[in-house]
Amino acid sequence: MEMLNFTDVTEFILLGLTSQKELQVLFFVIFLVVYIVTMVGNIGMIMLIKASPQLNSPMYFFLGHLSFIDVLFSSNVTPKMLENLLSKTKTISYAGCLVQCFLFIALVHVEIFILAVMAFDRYMAIGNPLLYSSKMSRIVCIRLISFPYVYGSLTSLAATLWTYGLYFCGKIEINHFYCADPPLIKMACAGTFVKEYTMLILAGINFTYSLIVVILSYIFILIAILRMHSAEGRRKAFSTCGSHLTAVAIFYGTLIFMYLRRPTKESVEQGKMVAVFYTTVIPMLNPMIYSLRNKDVKEAMDKAISRACLTK
């Protein structure tokens, strides 16, 4: 069969979640609602942080960036998925596939390192409360948040260039609802060795490094909490960490299940179901997790609602 270079392919067919028409309509309605809730929740969180003086701290500065990344994360995948659920030609262009790959990999790396930075911030707040304001100044926060964006973009650029080296033998059907690395590798007939092993190595190194930062931060946080004499202080410290730990456990767990395995037919099928969770559900859950379990956010939300009612 003719060997096609990735650049010779003009479009791919996304097989999506199901081929059953009835389920496609049902999934369209469900994911449309999820997408709307995600946008409202995360954009609302960003606006609330910007408008509320009581949320003017490093913790909420990083939370605002996490919400921004979740907006991009969901918008990179969901609109095309919704379009294809109702379309007969379930295609994505070559350029669109490359852009989707680049943005997805970049946003995953930005998010895992923002979660690591947030863990470090919690350690500084709980472990060194007297030095917190001086150590976590605005300049320091900007430097800390810049690293995930720069590193994530460079890592994604390299990974996308390796995707460019894949060859396809006429088959252009991607067994997924977006352009993901595992199904692309499984579909390709040549050039997969470098791509597959660099994906595993990069994912392993970056997930491990960021997770080590999170684990070490929480070990020191736990030590600091155990040294506290006040029960109220311990309770408050645990409550501020609970939301972040929940977000970390959900996000890392799903990504490790997806990317730290070699692409096989079974892993691609399982990964497709897991991908639904971290591309659509997690971005929707994050603002709920941080608002429902955070006293400051709930108070800021109540004040914002009260101001809105008074202006009417």
C-alpha cells in the first residue's frame, strides 16, 4: 500500500464515542450542558477572583489560572466533539488535528505544574505563615506561574513535531473523539517507535516530577499541621488543602491511566472513556470543588450576589 507522510493527509475521520444515532443525540445534549456549566463555572471563578479583594492572595491567583486552563482545555476538545456528534462527515482537518494535539499536550503539562505550584503555595502558607507574604510576593507568583506555560508549550511543540513523523498506510480513522497520541500511534504504520517512547518518557518524567513536588509539599504540610497546638488551626489548614488534594487525585489518576501505558486496542478503547472524564468532567468539577469546600470563595460569592441584587 502507498506510504503516506503525515503532511500528505488532508483530514482524519474521528470515530467518536459511538456510532449509534440515538446515543449520539443523547451525548450531544449531555456534553453541551456539561460544556455550558464548565464555561460558566470557570469564567465565573475568574471574574469572582478579579472582583473580590478578599481573594487577592497567591492561592486564588493560581486558582484563577487553573480555571483559565480548564476553559481552554474544554474548548480545545468539546466544540469539535459536539459538532461531530451531529455531523455525517465526522472529520477533522490535518491542521486542526495538529493544533488540537499541540494545545492538548501543552494544557495538560500546564495544569499538572499549576497543581504542583498550588501545593507549594499551600506549604508556604501553612508551614511559614509569618514569612508567607514576603516569600510569595507578586513577582514570585508571576515567575512561578510562568514556568508551567513556557515549559508546557515547549514540551508540546517537541511532542507535536514527533507526531509529524508518523506515517499512515491509507487508514485515516482515529478511534477517538479528538486527536490524541495513543490512537494516532496505534493507527500509524511507521515512525511510531520514537513517538511512542518519547510520549511514555515525557509523560513519566513530567508526571513524576510534578507529583513529587505535590507529595513533598504535603509531607511538610502534614508535619506543620501536627505541630499546631490549636484544633481550629488544624481544621482550617486541612480544609484549605482538601479541595486541592481532591483535584490532584482526580486529574493525575485519569492521566496516568491514559498515558503511562503502551497504546493497544484495549488501552485505546479504555482511554477513550477515561478521556471523556478529564476533558469534559474535570474542568466542570474544579470550580465546584474549590467553591463548595472553600469558605472565602463562598463568602465572596455571597457578597457578589448581594451587590448584583442591590444594583437591580
